[in-house]
Amino acid sequence: MAKLKDIADRVGVSISTVSRVMKNDANRSVSDETRKKIWETAEQLGYRTLRPAKKKKAEAKTAYRIGCVVAIPQNKYNNPYFSVILEGIEKELAASGMRLEFVYSIEKEADTEQLQALVEEHQIDGMLVVERIDPEAYRWIKANVRAVVGVDIADREVPVVSYDREAAAKEAVNHLIEQGHRHIAYIGGSEYKDDFRAEKRFLGYQSALKEAGLPIDDEWVIDVKWDVALSYELTKQAFANNAQRPTAIFAASDMMAIAAMRAATERELKIPDDIAFFGVDNIEISEFTSPPLSTIHVPKLEMGMFAVKLLIDYLENQYEIAVKMVIPYRCLLRHSTSSKLAHVTT
């Protein structure tokens, strides 16, 4: 059986140097070349020892190419709702060492072809779809992109991150009913090109009134198509054309509510004494309206962040089924629904 001296003589080093190498002693320097010769000689001579396993190189985290399609046709980064979702998306991607390859919205048929070109040009691995988009474009994305995650869309075939819009609207309207309101108007828009009254927030409004035994006044159910200017103009017209006005207005977004509040104040109606307002989204400006707007806090930032986490999980094949992640919302009561609130939540 070979001894340390035999190895030392063959390599041309001291016995102590061979001993240190065999014990993996790193306190005293031995060149990599010498260590290699010692181990090779030991193996040739049949010296029994446990050679240290080679250290595996740390596996680099895969960087995926991520794209995003947003429902809103323009000013994506300036819209107070979508911009926060996009902030969450970009924040989480940055934390994972990635970035958005592009953010795109579809306004006309030709845009679908442009989207296809972008996907191919950037070699997109995963796509985030924020709210409903053109059906043809959506089908193409699902068929041609490896992994797709939706933000606040209804599709059982893909993972989705959302909040319960119907429950949120119902809670807001129930608060108005509890405040004593019996004539509550609704302002909103449709989801993509669906029936205006099929939108989830309208269904929540409708459910709350039905359970309370209250009627819906069709003259005060206003489709403003998610347009701020229309919200102001059509609310103004409704005040002018209807002798009976509501004592409260529930708007499906803060932007719509704020525009309608202007129409009310121009008629010299006091908020909330003459008419109360409740919105949805909790955009930053809602806390600074006069009076501050009661609203549903939608977890916009978190929805964007969790959508990215979910997309990466699917790209790494961690799930085989389409998970639906519902993020909780919060009801924020401010002075636009009651001037007598003992506590105001901001």
C-alpha cells in the first residue's frame, strides 16, 4: 500500500505538503497545479483517500423575456389605475433581474399584427395580459406564447390574478344603503364590448339593491364607457333631465366618480349632505378631492407583483393547472359618503 512518502517522492514535494493536500487544509497555500499532481499520483499509486468533490458552479437564474398587453388604448403610464399595476410588474421583474420587453395596447385590427411582430422580435417567453383585450389577439397570444398570466380577466384556461369586483361593489353600495340611501345611481362602463350591465361592478350594485328590496332607476344607470369627460357630461345631463335625483352615486371607478362630483357641485349640491359619492380603485387623488372620496382600495401594485411571480412559476413548470389568485380589497370610508363619520379611513 502506498504511503505519503511515496507520493511526496514521486511529485517532488515534502511529506507535510502531501498531508495538507490530503486533509484539504487550506491554511497554507499549495498551488492548484501541485494539488492536482498530488491527487493524480495518489490515485496512480492506489492511495486510499476521499478526494473532495468538485464544487458545482452556482446555477444562474434564468432570465425570461416578458411582454405585457394592456386593455387601455393610450396613456398607459399616466392612467392612475393601470400605471400602478405596471409599476408592480416592473418592480417584481427588476427584483428578479429582468425587465419588460414591451408594453402594448390594441386599438385597431392592424395592431394585432404589430403585436405578433413584437412577440417574435423579442422572442417572448411569457406574456402578462392586463384586463380584457381583443379576442383574436388574445387567442393568438395563448397559442404562440409559452406562458400567459392574466390580471383581472376571466379565463379558466390561464392563471389569473384579480380582486372580487362584484363583492367590492356590493360592499360599497351596502354601505350607502346602511347610511339610509334608497335612490342610488350607477356610473360605469362595459368590459371590452360586452353588455354594459354584465360588468361585475354593475352586478354587485344590482345585487345589493335587490337584496335590500330597492328598485333600479334606469334613468340613473349611466354608461360613460370609462370616459372621464363622458362621466361629467352625462351626469350633468341626468341632473338636468330628471326631476328626481339620487341621494347617492356609486361609480365603478374613482375617475368616473370625481368627474360626476364636479357635475353635482356645479348644480350647487353639497357632498355628502345632498348627494353622496362612492368610487372604486383608491387612486392617489381620491384622498384629496373635496370632500375626500370614499372608495374601494384595489390592490393594484400587489396584483402586478403577484402576476409576475405567478408567470415565472409557470415558466419554470411549477404548476400544471391554471391557478386563480384573488387579492383582498379594502373599503375606505371618507367624507364623500357621510359628513358625520366619527372615524375616517385613509
